[in-house]
Amino acid sequence: MAEQLDNIAVTELEFISVNAESGITIGSAFWFQNRGRNTIELVESSTKPEIVNGKGISITKLSGTYSDPQIAAGSLEVWVRCLSGTTHIHVEAK
């Protein structure tokens, strides 16, 4: 069974590392879901990204390809930020 973790707050102020906030080792497989109404931006990078709109993948609460991304084993560090306001993500290790 997948390990369920507490929801993580995501703001528009800066990118946060999903790996660091969740305790999931970089390179481990996991998935997460946007639990709020505001769109978040996802970037996979070995360093903290600068805030540049359109650099990453937009993740919405809506059902669809990018509403609950699956992060594959071997991925770089995963960073997210909210495009407007604040939202929360739910993270589960695989």
C-alpha cells in the first residue's frame, strides 16, 4: 500500500520542493494531486527554478492528463508553485 502523507501548502511566492516537503527521496516514484482550485506549475529540475511563467507543466484540479501527475522513478527533484494565491497538494509515495 502507498504511504499517504499530509497535504502540503503551495503558494505563488516561490517554488517548493515536493521531495523536501514530503520526505520522498529524489528519484523515487510518487504521485500527487492538486486539492485546491488554483492552478500549480510543476518543474523537474536539479536546482530550484526561477519564477518564470510557462516554464513547467500546469496542474489543475480538473480531471485530465495533468490533474494528478505520476512522477517516475529516476526523476530529478520535483518543484511546484501556485500560479495565483495558495493551494494544497496531496502526495503519496509509490
